[in-house]
Amino acid sequence: MKKLQWGDEEGLKALLLELVSWDSLTGTEGEQQFSLRLQEKMQTLHYFQENPNLLQLTGAGKGRFSLSALYKTNQTAKTIVLISHYDTVHVEEYGDNKDLAFQPNKLTSYFTEQKTRFSKEVQGDIESNDYLFGRGIMDMKIGLALHLQLLEKATVEKWPINILLVTVPDEEVNSAGMRAVIPTIAMLQEHHELDIELFLNGEPSFSQYPGDENYYLYTGSIGKIMPSALFYGQETHAGEPLSGMTGQFIASFLTRKMEWNDVFSEEVLQERTPLPVTLSQIDLKEQYSTQTVSRTAALYNVFMMEQNAEDVMKKYRKIADEAAAECNETYERIIQREQAVSIGKVRVIDFAELLTYANDSLGSEKVDQLIESVLKQSDYDIREKSIRIVDALMLQCQHLAPAMVLFFAPPYYPAVNSSDNALIKEKLAFLQSEATEQFDLRMNQVHYFNGISDSSYVNYDEHDYGWQNYVKNTPVWGTEYNIPFSAMQQLQAPVMNVGPFGKDAHKVTERLHMRSALIETPWLLEKLMRSFF
């Protein structure tokens, strides 16, 4: 039998350090090159030399690619899909030591020399010699390394189960990589007649609270959506404030009602969603002057467990109607007090209604031109493009003002949960038993991974069409942003997340517990895979 490159602790560690050394910061050339370098590395495996067609790149936009690698046996249709992402967040917090962020051994040595600058917890972890520090070492180059180890073993030892490894870019921003590769997975499932039994993600075990040393296994992933609004008033000179209405005045009523509003809260399996907050609130006036700001926009963050986009929009619309009523009452009292002339009542409309109105009054050709002029602006990200499209239409339909225009801004992560699935219950109990017996390790179940993950894009309820409300009310839908809901509904297999223990993802002190990463988790993952034979 051929010797495994990554089959033991030493080989796995060498692979991990190599993957970390490949800078793949989201949105950079390193991210673009990573999948190509990984493809070359996987071509060193004898199996893929003989079956090069089973290694496949899927374009994810902006020069990036998702990589899928299929090991296929002729003994069964049973298939496990291994999911990981290879992009990482940026490294500004490392200051002059940015280069060390991709060299875990050197960075850990440097931190050892500088340990007094860190908290007591970090100092203790440095002194323990149990951890390696580095950007992406925890989140989540180790997950990819562990999946590569499993895939290599399967190909060399000819495991009687199919394995589809999928690793993607852009998880840290918009999940463009996962959204792009879903149709590829659905195509491979159909073409190779794969019976997908499990989607196994490799995100690390995250702390639930500061100082948390517990190890977690996840059987779902929390959802996230961004209901947003453009507040369109009427400009005026600051010396004549009641001749107009500021966007901020209108926005203040909705933002106050959205912040920490428990109407969106869900509690499922004794876990609760965080409360909504405002992620961004901006004025669209570009220069300072004594002209008032008539247009303001806000993006709100809402987490979900069982709700879908339609559920959120219904609640959001009700809250917006209440906010508009309060705004109008307050405004009317001020107008009466100052004996001024009202400019009208604030109305609430959603983007679908605005688009229909604009097409009817301006013509579809004019509307398409307005939208295209925004999409051409390369310095806008997809959230600002969403805002600016709504603004461009309202500028042509100012007679609808004053108004709150409701819409969705990307990204959208549907919630997914498999805790009640019989297979998941069986494998969870199996892993917990094995971990206790072999390592005296307690594996705690979390029903919803709270870090947001690419698991959101599989196992979408095949009977749920609430996503159509999202399509109608997302200004950049079909141009800058897309979610393959139909393909997602074809991938009806449960999800589970098993990864090693680490701390401080996205921080300068991001670190990975080496025994968990190189001994415990590899052993448990292989046991899990073999339990399907």
C-alpha cells in the first residue's frame, strides 16, 4: 500500500502549516490563487492522476474558484460531502508582523517573547505549549487539512464509501464560493448517482462565552438576513427646517423599533437568537452644505432559526408601519405647534412595489438603465449597490416621498438544523461515546452553529417557498447576487459540523489546540467515516 502523505500527525501538521502559509485573505490575489495551488497539490495523489476529471473548479466570480474532488467507489452510492472554506479575514491587527501571521511557528515564538502584552488566558495558553497561533489556522485551514487527510486515506485504502470534498472562497464575506458550487454538487449527485447521506462541515469548535474551554459539535447553523430601508424625505435649507423632512428624522423611528426588538427572537431547543441590531446607517448626501439630508439608509441584522425570509418581511413590514404611524403623529404635532404646512405623511412601500410602480410610470427600459448605472459603479459593494438602486428609482419617483422603502440587502444565510434527524442522533451518540472512551473528552451538542457557516446552503426545506419574497425584494438579485434555492432543495441530507478546538477566530490571538487538531479530531472523524461503511 502506498505511503500516505498526510496520514499521521507529522504529515497532517506539515500540510496545515503549508495551507496557512498560502495567504488567502478574502478579496485578494492570494484567494484567487489558493484553489489553483490546492488543485496542483491534490494532483499529486495517485487517484486523481488516474481520474483527473473528478477534480473540478467552479467559478465563484472575481477570479476565484471553488474546488470539488470526488472519490468514487463502485461498492455503494452512499456519499459524504465534506465542506470547508479556504479564505481568511484580513491581518491589519498584526501591525508590522503581518508576514508572521502566515508562519505559525514563528508567530507563536514571537508571541512567547511578547506574552506579557496579552491577557492572562492567552498567556496561559502560550505557556502551555498546547497552541499554535496564526491567521486562518483555526478558521479554517485545519478543517480543510483534516478533510484532505480523510480523502487521501479513502483513495489509498479504497474505502467503500463515496467522498465529495468541497472547499470554497469568500465564506467570510458573501459566501460566493458556496453559492456558486451548490449547482455543481447537485449536478455531480445526479451524474454519478450519488446518495448523499451527510453534509459534514469542518468549522472549528467555537467558545460560547469568554474563557469557555468546552468542546462543541454542531447539528445546525444559525440563519442571518438583513432587512434594510431607504428613508426618503424632502430637502430644504437648514434655515427653513419645516419646509422639508430629513431622512434621519424618518429613520429614527424605525431604527429605534428595530434595535433589540424581541419580536424577531426565536428559542429553539433551548437556544436563542441574538437580538437585532443596526449594522449600518448612512446619509446619501455626498458633500457638506446647509442643505438638509433628505435620504438616509439603514441595514438591520436579524438572526433566524425557524423563520424564513417571508416571515421576517411580514414582521418587518408591521414594525415599519407602526414606526411610520409614530413618525406621522410626531410630525403632525410639530407642524401644529409651529403653525407650518405639512409636506405629507410618510408611507411604507417595499422594493417589489417600488419596482412595479417605476416600471409602470417610467417604462422598463428607463428602469433597466437606472439599475445598470448603479451596477457599473465598481467602488460600491453589493450592499451599497442595493441602497443606490432603491435611491435611483426613488429619485425618479419623488412624488412617493416622504417614504420608507423596505428591501433586503445581501448576504442571506438560511437557517439549517438536523438535530431531530435519526441519522444525526445516531452519529452524535456514537461520536460522544467514542470521544469519552478514547480521550475522556466530552462533546457538547450545539443545535445552531452561532458563527454563521456555509452549511446554510444545503438541505433547504423542499416545501418552503418563502425565499421568493427575498427574490422580489432584493435590488441586486440576479445581477450581483444569487442564491441557488432550487438546487439547494435537491440536496436533502442532514448537516453536522465537527472540527477541532481553537480560540479567538478573527483576532490577532487566533490559535489552534494542537492535540485536538492533530490527534483527537482526526481519530474521531475517521471513526465517523468508517461508521458509514
